[in-house]
Amino acid sequence: MGLAKSEIFSAEQNEIANFAKAFGHPARVAILQHLFKINACICGDLVHEIGLAQPTISQHLKELKNLGLIKGTIDGTSVCYCIDTENWEKMKSKMGLLLHLNLPHQNDCC
């Protein structure tokens, strides 16, 4: 059995790619922006704020939680979400490694 394609890349490359998934859909970007704007846990009013159906919002929240960028608590039937600040800082650091790369001089290849 062959290696999974992700296994041929470094752990850092895989981590950066996973964090980049958070920005792969505008709904996830909107959710993150809203959570930063309110600077508190949010329980259920994202449907009104984002303008998408509840199942769609739930799917994006699940993805953001799986990526570790948000965390949630369950209180009865209510789930509240907020930014996971520790993982957010980790993501910024890892993404910064890529985003701060510069060419050493003017590149006239194209």
C-alpha cells in the first residue's frame, strides 16, 4: 500500500495546509470575523448574522472546531462557540512562516 500524499510533506507543511482550510470558504471567514467582533461566546445566532441555513452554519462550525480554531461548550441543547486563542496564535505563527517569505531580489521570470 502506498503512502498517503500528505505523508510526503513535512509536518509543518501539512499543518499550514490544514489551517489554510479555515479560509477556504467565505462562510468560515465570516464566522471567524463575527466571533472576533463580538469577543464572546456565541450561542445560536450565527444564522441571522451570516445569512445561511442552520445545517450549513453547523457544518462550517464543525470544520472550524476540527481545525482547532474555535472551541465550544455544550449546555443542554445549546452549543456555544468562541475563538480558541491558543490555537489561533499557533495558526498565525505557522501561517506567518509562509506569508512572510520574500524573494531575495527582483524576479524577472514572467
